[in-house]
Amino acid sequence: MYHDWMNKLTQISLAWDLFRNNQSHLSIAETLGIHRETVGIWIARIKESPLGLAGFLDEYTNAKKGERKKRKIDGLLKQRIYTIRKKYRDCCGEKIRIYLLKEYGTSPSSVTIYKVLREKYQLRSKYIKNVKRGKVPQAERPRQVVQMDTVDFGNIFAFTSIDIFSKEIAVKLYPDLRSKWGADFLQGAFRTRFTHVETLQTDGGSEFKDDFKKSVHHYCDRHRIARPYKKNEQAFIESFNKTLRKECLGWVKYPLKELPHLQREVEEFTDYYHAERVHLSLGMKTPNEVLKNYQLLSDI
């Protein structure tokens, strides 16, 4: 390390001597085996230094002494991150970033947020690093597999679900992502639409914990949590979420006061989706036609 540092000082001195002998930056770079931009920076800094080459060498030497101090994360930001995590039931770093922007007008990187969280929380148990979740469930008939998710529309969140076989859906809007709304959506979707299924799959979001988990097994035989960062495991609901944006609510961020009006739009869209919208994957049939074939339409 000491030898490399001394070699660099020698290169700087040689670069300056060659420059004073009217050598071009490119020629100096080729002679010393360094980049041309590096030569340009050295020459410019030497010219700027009141003491010339000696002054720049001293400045360069002092800059290389010891490790650089790590940047400290603002204490106020830490407190806000902890407050939001507690307020929204242990939500993930990405959601904390959204709430920080909404409530405080700041948007630190996810890396920074997780760095702060690790100072106080054990985010993943070292004893359960790779939980086996089994194969991604497939469906051969209605009521076998339902996927659930949420969509961010600003101050309004859509809770969504889909039967991956029949393409039957349920959608309801809520003011935030608390688990009590997850439980409310679960109850409403299954009482009015799905009744009971073999497998219900969600992601690991805070809205699908606590209150949701207390009642989920009343409506399904198995609750499976999709693996993080594996979008293909939630492919059906992700596809429907895009349809909801494209054909109903768009990509707008809505204020909370719009929730009642938007809920009526969602209900109208749901009726159209089931009764009129045909699907390629259903052989150009509607979800209602599929349910009728399985004698399930009367349950709705």
C-alpha cells in the first residue's frame, strides 16, 4: 500500500515535468500508463495550487491519510422511519419510502431506509433465511386458487383479488394499508364472491398480517405467501392490477375525498368485467359464463 502511494506521487511529479516539456495530455497518459482525464485533473490542480507541484503533493498526501468518515444518517430521518414503521404495522422499506414522501416530503433511498431499520430491528431471522413455500399453486377449476394484492393510487389503495382459473375478481378501495382493511376486504370478497378456496396467495405486505391472518383460515385451506421479488408467482393478480389501471382508475394519484366516487366506478367496472369482458385464456368467454358452466353463478 505504501509502495503504491509513493508510486502515485512519482507519477504526478513526472506528469508535471512532461507537461512543462510541452508533452500533450495524451502523450503523458500513454507514457505513464494512466488515463488522460487523470493527467488533466493533476495538471489543473497543480496550476491552481499557490505552491505549485509541492502544494498539490501535500494536499494529495493529506487526502489519502486514513479512512474517510462515514456519512451519518440524520437523526430526525431515523425517527420518522421508526414512527412510520410502527404506525403502518411493520411495513416494508419501499412502503416507508412512499409514506415519507407523502407525510414529510422527503424520499431517501430504500438502501438508506433498510440501513436505518437494521439498527433497531432484526428484519430477517438468521434461523429462517430460506423458508420453503412449496410449488406455486396451479388451478384446474374455480375456487382452487385465489391471489390477492394491493395497488397504490395516492391517498387511496385498491385491495384486489382474482380466481386464477375463472378470472373472477373482487376489488375494494381503502384509505391505507392497515391489516384491519385487509381483514375487511377478505371477509367481503369471500362472503360475496369466492365463498371458500383451497389456496389463497398474497405477498408479505403488512396489510396481509395481524388482523388478516387471524381470520384468513376461515376462508381457505391454505394461506401461501409468495416469495419476495418473484413477480411471476403473483402473475395473475399483477396482470389484473394493470387492467384495473388501464380500463378503470388509470395511473392518477387520487385524494382521499374521491374514495366514495371511485368505489362506485370500481363496482360498475366489476359488473362489466364479470358479465361482458371476454378473456382469451377463457376461450373468449366471460368469467360469469365459466362460473355458470361449473354451476357456481348462483352462489354470487
